[in-house]
Amino acid sequence: DVQLQASGGGLVQAGGSLRLSCAASGFTGDDYAIGWFRRAPGKEREGVSCISSSDGSTDYADSVKGRFTISRDNAKNTVYLQMNSLKPEDTAEYSCAASKTHAACSRWYAVYEYWGQGTQVTVSS
């Protein structure tokens, strides 16, 4: 039974940092890509970042490039999203997703088969 558990959200002041974790279970091996997505009230879901299963390649939305860093610890089956220099516009519910069929990094939500519950990130000004 495949499960994804996102955690690490919270309330932080602008300029602060948070690290989100996405713990995966039920997978065999590490051959799955992971994406982080966010949705703010009244806005469409946005693909924030992703990491491939094969070569560890990554991608970031322009809105977070240079501030967010995605990484994975295959031994722990966990992917992290380090978020620095947070801004009020980063406030959203963040979710992680996994794909076994698409090994490449993608910020397009439709390629992901498995989704975890969201974790709320709130950045105060």
C-alpha cells in the first residue's frame, strides 16, 4: 500500500525558513519521481519543484527558484523541500506526489499517481 506523508509546515515570519518532508512507504526501491505542489486559497495548484528518480535532476517554479531546494534521501525514502527567504505569497497548502511511471522530474500534476495529504505553510508579513 503506497503512502506519502508530508510534514514540516507551520507559521513563519517573512524571511524565515521551513523544511518540508515527504516520507514515502510502500515503494520498492527508489524508482519514483517526487513533486511538490501548493495551492493557495482562490488560486490554481502550482507545481513548485520536482526531483527525478534516475539522475536526481530537479526543477523549480520561477517563483521559488533560488529560495527553495529539493533533495532526497533514498535510504530514508524521504524527499525534502528546504524553503528559505519565505514570502507571504508562499502561503499555501503544500502536498507531495510520487510517480512510478514517469521517472523524470515534472511539475505537471497529471503525471503523478500517488498523493499525500497537505501540510499548511503560512508566512506572515
